[in-house]
Amino acid sequence: MRGALPFNDLRNTLRKPIKRYKNAPETLGDKIRNRRIELQLTLDQLATLLNVTKEAVVYWEYNRGKPKVHNYPKIIEVLGIFAFDVDTSTLGGKIIAYRYTKGLSRKKFSNLLGVDESTLKNWEDNKYIPLEHIMQTLRILFKESALINL
């Protein structure tokens, strides 16, 4: 007699147990999953907040793919964390962090700066430093976005 027990309807209202929370998250997907769990969001809810599909979030969380850079600002905003492994103590790290917070691909940002994409990559890899007029532009951009001490 299925519907006769008074607690039978509770089955659908109880939260499912937390799955795969990692105490020491290593990957971007692990960090996204942990933060989603901490915020008590379902996959569907997070996907809606990020304007992506549930499948995209699943791929990220299971490290089958990474979000596109244009999704990064929304991920930072919704999750309230900067979940990317970037050393912002270096010029290259600051450039990467700036791009990520603004959702700019390397190609788009290099076009905005008026330099070649490979030149920007060399700066991000800390192989070279930009000329002074580019450094001034970067200082302004970083100051406006709270990436200080350049």
C-alpha cells in the first residue's frame, strides 16, 4: 500500500546527500562544485544563474571541459570567488586575472591593446614585459579593476 504511510510524501522533499565535496579542491571543476554545494544550489539553479545549460555545469564539475572565458565574470559573480589558479603577484598573472574578470579572450584583449596575441601570451608567461606606453594602459586597467601594485 504505497500512499498509506504519512511520511511517504517526505521522500521527495528531502535534499539528496552532498556528493563529491572535496576538502582540497585542485581543479576549477572541483572548486565550482564545492562552491555550488556550499551555496546549496542545484545544478539546474547554478546553470540558470550562469545562463548556461545544466550539461555545461556537469562537464565543468566533472572536469570534462572548462568554461569559456566569456563565462568567467558570471562564475566569479555568482559563486563569489575567484576560482582560477593565477599568481597575481606577477605581471603575467595580473594580465590573466584582468582578462578573466572581464571575460576577455587572449585574442580580444590583444586586439584592445593593439598587440599581437603571441606578444600578450609572452607577457602572461612572464617572458617579456610590455613597452612603457602599454604598461601605463595596463596600470590604468588594473587600478580600475582593483588589481593593484603594478
